[in-house]
Amino acid sequence: MVEPTEQVQAAHKDWEQQCLWPTLARTPERTARFMTTSSAPIDRLYTPLDLQDNAYLRDIAHPGAYPYTRGVHPTGYRGKVWTMRMFAGFGTAEETNARFRYLLSQGQTGLSIAFDMPTLYGRDSDHPLVEGEFGKCGVAISSLADMEILLDGLPLDQVSTSMTINSPAAMVWAMYLAVAEQRGIPWSKLRGTTQNDILKEYIAQNEYIFPPEASMRLVVDTIEFGSQHVPQWNPVSVSGYHIREAGSTAAQELAFTLADGRAYVEASLARGLDIDDFAPRISFFFNAHNDFFEEIAKYRAARRIWARLMRETYGAKQERSWWLRFHSQTAGCSLTAQQPEVNIVRTAIQALAAVLGGTQSLHTNSMDEALALPSEKAVTIALRTQQVIASESGVTNTVDPLGGSYFVEALTDRMEREANAYFKAIYDQGGVIAAIRNGFFQKEIADAAYRYQQELDNRERTMVGVNAYKVAEPINIPLLAMDPEGERKQFERLNRVRRERDAALAQQRLAELRAVAEGSANTMPAILNCVRAYCTVGEMCDVLREVFGVYQETVVV
């Protein structure tokens, strides 16, 4: 039975007069301002009055039913839990391969590869501009020889693999495909994701090489090639994670990420691709931050907005084209060097929010990541956190257990309204690339980050161990030690590849890549031929630098 609005309003007024005001007179609330991590105000109580504009069948519906607010699968996690995909990569390909073997032995169900800064910027490990950066934030991959070692013994036809790579994504993905080819594994059996979201690099992370228009061409090349030849692969994972890590609010993360997703859809349509041929393979990557309910609402709103965009705006006909599938990672920016063990608690809460929000894949950060790359002990605890949630917490026993919560549904509606307002602001400026060039995204994020830091400095919000509950005890946890000879070994392998490959063939393949880049054909076949000839990441990116140029960000005051 649903009571009339007038009856609920009268009951709410009676509650205030008889219960609330007398309680407040005796015991005032802790603060005059309650807010989310994003500084959005939170009301004292949420009731059906907050959902008057929300229709169940139109806006919430059942799990597996449009608009998928409650999840894309009718049975939630009762059929299959999320993929436990621990992000890993450091030093040499040998060291990272050993970490992946260890994680798989401990119950990890997917691979997720972190690359070092030289690789991310399209430079070979021995380039003078990247001196001192070898292997520090991920694994060094300069040529197919490195990728062969990185993937040695890993069951590529049995696990899905995520690769966090953007500007050189086409080259690194081609190396993965070439290794599968060497092993006789059909590309049709490969499952995984290439992050390949270059727009968020201009918005937040700044690991770009080429101008936006050329970079978008490369992304669409991978989308087109994947839809034709690697049907189970997600060629782009539209990433809000780095937008949030840069300091955005949850609503900005949601809006800017989905705006980027729309830009990839529109660029692919402009190429002449059919939306139902590529939309089912576009995936997303979101942050799981501290505010439990705000994060859950963000994921729910994301699914609903994307479903409506795909069906109503872009005319997709297939149900899978309407689904927003996403990977989530707990918030690296929330981790503290102080009292690092407390990060285990933060990560558990964030991971639980991602699960209750319906994530398809999850990485949990390790307690020591504010100090170093994760040690084996720390990464095991992080993986065990997911396993406890999946096996012991009970949250996987029913589908979308928070569906119908007045608070969660009201937050979901607010997220959708704020995202739609941002969409209008972005498209009024001419779209995502125009908004990048005029600094709109960067300024919005910078303002949000500044406001958050002011709230910390003014003690309007509490961060345990940073501005409250401090201790003077020394940090005493084991930290990762990498092979001190790793850089030397990498340089030797790289020199050996250059010395032993067919030099004439390599130069021929690079010349063919240049010719294709100067024209309008898809670059992926030429990139694959370069990879098979053991051309390096740096050599291929240098060819494209000469053809496309290098992007310089405009300073916005």
C-alpha cells in the first residue's frame, strides 16, 4: 500500500514536532553541516517525499530490465561474482609475470597490467628523456620481446586481461594480440579491456602525446578493428577513475566520464560504424571513494543515464548496447602514509560500495600504496578483502539490496540531474574536445579539489591520521623491493632486440605505418606488422609524433 503524499507530509510534520525538535533541544547535532565526500549537502532524513518525481518502472525497475538502475544482470552476483582483477606491474616483465602467477594462485580471476611512465608516454626504456623512471609505477614494455615474457605461462584464453594504457594503447594491444597469435590462440577467444581513454588524459591525468583529434582517430581505429576481429575485447574503457583522483566530485566524475563516452560513440558513428556493432564492447572504469552511499548512487545513475542515451539518443537496438558495464578501483587518493594499516579499513568500505553498486570487476588498493608499490603481503590482504565480501558478508545473496532506499534513490536522482546539467554545459561549448581546449574540465576539477582541501585544512571534515587521531609511532610494514639489476637487464634485452631483428623489415614496417598515418586508413594492421617485426613502442610513437605532432596544453588562468 502506498500512502497519499498528504498523509506522509502530515506524518512527517508530526514526527518533527513530537520527536525531532524535543530531541534537538536536549542533544544538538554534531555539526551544522553534513555533507558527502563531494561536499554535497545531506538532509537529516529521506522519505517518500524525496521520490515524488521518481516512477518505479520508469526510473528504477527490476534488475536486468531497462534502464538498469538496479544492475544489468537479473540475478546480480547470485550467478557469478565480479572479476577480482588486482592491478599490478613493476620493474621488469619477469617481476610482473611472477606477481601475476602469485595472484592467480591466490584466487585472482582476471589480470590487470600497470605500465611504467616511459611506456605510458610512448618512449623506450633507454630514451634519455625518461632516465630514472624505469619500472617505478608499472612494468616496462618496449617491444614484443617484453610482452612475450610478461605473458609467459599465463592462460590468455581463460582469463580476461585489462591494460591501463592510453596514448600507445594501439601498440601495446597489438603486442598482446601478437603473443596470442604466436601461441595459436584465436583472437576470438581473447577477453579483456584496453583502457585507451585518451580524452580523460587531457582532462585529468596528462599522459597524452598527440593532439586530441589524432588521438581520437587512433581510439576509433581500435574500436573498428576490435569489432571486426576481436569480438570479446573491450577496445576502450572510459575512465572516470583518474578524473576523481585529480580531485573531482562524484557528480563531475560521472558527468565527465559519460560525456567522454558519448564522444567516442559519436566519433565511431562518424566513421560509419553501426552502433550495435561497437557499443556493447565499450566499458567504463569508476572510482570507489569514501562516501559509501554517494558512490552507490553514482553507479546506479551511470547505468540509467547510459541506457537512455544509447537507446533514446543514439538509437541502439540491441539490449547489450544499452548496458553500462564497469570496472571499479578503490580510491588511491584516499590512502594515507600515516597509519597505513587504516587503509585496509578504507579499502574495505570502498570495495563494499562498488559491490553494492553492481560492479562487474574490482581492484582493491593495498595498504602500503601511499609509500611504495604493493608488497606481496599487502596485495594479498587487498585481494582477501574482496574474497571476504564475496564469500562471508552476505551482500551477494540478493540482487541490489539497497534498491528502494529513499536515501539511495534520492541521491541517484540528484546525480542524474547534476550530470545532465554538465552535459548541457559541455555541449553548449561545442563538445568534449572544445571544452578540453578551453580548460573547462580542468578548472571544474581544480576548483573542487581546492574546496576539498580547504575543508580538510579548516577541519570541516575529518581524515583519520591526517588532521585527527594522529599517532607518533614509526611506520613498520614491509615494503616492496625490486630487482636492483632490473634496469640493466631491460636495456640489454632492448639492445638485443634491435641488434637481432631484421633491421630492413623493421624500417619497412615503420615506413608503411607512416604512409597509413598520413592517409585515412585504419592504423591497426600497420601497427600489428610493426610489432611482429619487433619495432619498439618508441619507434612507432616517434613515427606518429612526426605525422600528427605533439599536443601542448593551453594554460588557462
